[in-house]
Amino acid sequence: MGVLSTFEIVAEPNRRRILDLLRVERRAVGDLVAELGLAQPAVSKHLRVLRDAGLVSADVDGQRRLYRLNAEPLRELDAWVAPYRRHWAKHLDDLERHLATMPDETPREHGVPQRGRTKR
Amino acid sequence: MGVLSTFEIVAEPNRRRILDLLRVERRAVGDLVAELGLAQPAVSKHLRVLRDAGLVSADVDGQRRLYRLNAEPLRELDAWVAPYRRHWAKHLDDLERHLATMPDETPREHGVPQRGRTKR
DNA sequence: GAGACATATGCCCGTCAAGGCATACGTCGA
DNA sequence: TCGACGTATGCCTTGACGGGCATATGTCTC
């Protein structure tokens, strides 16, 4: 059915919360249910998704299942953002000045533009 | 309409590709259209989303618009993954055990698992 | 001004995730 | 064995997103 990428997995706020909780310590499902304020089936489904993605794994403990984090798949995410770090490190506010750097061809006599701010 | 979080924005593969392209240099829309193999309206819509999120901005250049990256919002993403880095650095050996990540038949023996190694 | 070109918007549709609900499955205690 | 508890799964509905198409808006050239 739904094979989600790591990016899509983490795009879901509740799933991020689950991961954030498991980052601290292992938790049983009912524990997560209480923390998240979601219905138990919903939580179980999120856990299913996370499990299929290899982000968490469950240790059977009696009638409960203790979920724990496996952060490894998040490296993909980290690897993707990495090249962008230098960008926000550099132009934060000389962003406007960066306009001077010509993309390439197309000589413009018009000079450079004004900001196309969105309306909303 | 949908006000998407940075996570959701980046969850879309085509939007990531757009950002990856803009990370290198500024691009006109038609340029992106050619690279992505998407229809122009689709690209414009993605750009709209990215603009609303402050991830890109457009400089008017004649009848074209040169889009450029603004990586700053990605810091949120980076900030979120940050705490997880120590995890994949730490549990590397534990990882091997869970690579299979299949329905593991953990032999049941009880004992209260309190954040330590309970069984062995 | 007319028409070509570049981009944006509106509308429609197929798809699919997220959650609610009921229920099945599995485990413990008596 | 039975019943309570904890968790997973299946079905269904709703809503939103991505993309295709047609078209509006804007800008350039002649």
C-alpha cells in the first residue's frame, strides 16, 4: 500500500512527536496514546508506518509492545539538508545584494528587479 | 488553502528537485520546466507553494521570472534532525541486530523493562 | 496595436493519507 | 477456561494535494 519516503514519514506532525518521544526513552503504545491525545488505532497506524520505514522497532513485553527509536533512516534527511547549510550561513541579509551576481547570459539593461513579494 | 509546514513542502519530490536546482543557480520557470519534465502549470504551482513558504523568491526579468533559493526556512528541518544525529552515531551496533526488522519472534520472558537492557 | 512568448490561475479529477469506529488478535490474571 | 487488558487491523469517510487542461495576465518585438 502506501510506501512513503522518509521525507513523507516525517512530514506528519504526530509522527514527529512520536519520534521525539521515543528519542528520549522507550515507550509502550498506551503511553504514546496518552501523550499524543490521539485514539489508539491512529497511534498504532502511525507506528506501523514508522516500523515499515525502519524508524522504530517494537520489543514485545507481555501484552505490551515497547517501541524504540531507530534514527538511522533520518540520515537521508540530514544528508539532503546538508548542502543547504552553507546557504543560510552566508547570505542572510545581503541576500538582496546577491542580486548583483549575474546568473549568466542575457544582458539586462533594465537592471534588476524589485522584489516580487506575494500578496497574501 | 493549504498552508504547509516546511516539512510538508519538502516532502514533495519535485519540490526538492526544484530546490536542488535553485541551490546551484537562479533559474527561470521555463528552465525548470525543461529540467523537471513537468508541465509548466505544475511547476508554477510548486513555485507558488515554495514562495509562500519563503523558500524561494522571484526576480522579474522581462517576461521571465528568475527564481532563487532562500534556504533559511530549512533551518527548522535541520534543527529538528539535529538531536537525532547522536542516535545514529551511538546505536550503530544495535542497528545490525535490527536490520532484518521483520516480525521478530522475541522469546517472551518477562521482567520489567525500565530503560535498561532487560533481557539478554 | 497585434501577436508571440513566459508565467500564473482557475477548474476538474484521480488518488491517497489520516482518523474514527468496530473488531480481531494476543496476553495476562484469577 | 474466562474475561480484562493492550495492541493491531479492516472498513469507511473526508479532505487535500498533485497534475492536466484551458485560460487569464503580463511583457516583449515588430
